[in-house]
Amino acid sequence: MVKQKPPSKMKTSEIIDELYDFEDEKRGDELDEEFISRYPFNYILDRIKELEEKLDKLESDFSKHSHMDGKLVKDI
């Protein structure tokens, strides 16, 4: 078995390369945690994307409804 460096001792490019082809789930989690700790904005950007998708879904659901006397009424 090839001895693997701990993620904290790896270059960011090495982490990225290994993230594409890790085999052990635990190793993948370690690599992911180290990468996020170096670049926390990646997590934030992913979270923003998830929230935008949820907002788009809510907006599309809302457009299927109309307001009547201050209450939400579903169009039939």
C-alpha cells in the first residue's frame, strides 16, 4: 500500500488531485475538511448556490398561486 501524506502536509494542488480519485471514504472526508479549512469561501459559495436553487423553486411554486383576501389560494 502506498503511504499517504496527511492532508495537512499536502499542497492544495495535491489535495485537489486526490479528491478526484480517492478510494477510502474516510480519506475523502479528511481531504475535503482540509480543503475547506484552507478555502472556506468554497463552502459558502456552495451553500449560496443551494439557497438560490431553493429560492427559485419557491418562486416557481409561488407563481402557481394567487392571493385572494390576503390568503394564498392555489389555482385549479
